[in-house]
Amino acid sequence: MVSPKQLEEDIKNMNYDQINKMIDNSTNQVDTNFWITIRDRALQLRQRQIINRKDFIR
């Protein structure tokens, strides 16, 4: 079983263009919503990584 921390790392490291292709190729609304959620979570994790950089924090 994959740990939540590992899952977040995997999502954060996913290729953004590949996620968008998966959204475009989705055959139903459930799949589309799933990939949109994954894309949004990947963006959140990347933003958190940027915000937590030492040079960003004062």
C-alpha cells in the first residue's frame, strides 16, 4: 500500500502536460473530474514547495 506522503510526492512529480492530455482524453465526467483534481493538487503541492523555500520566507 502506498503511504499518503509517497502519493503526494508522486502527484507533485507528475508531468503537467501529461495530466492535461489525460483530461482531454477522458471519456466521461467522472474521469475528467478525477484528473482535474489531480492537476489541482499537483499545483497546490508545487506552490507549497515554492512558498516554503528559504529565500521566499523573510
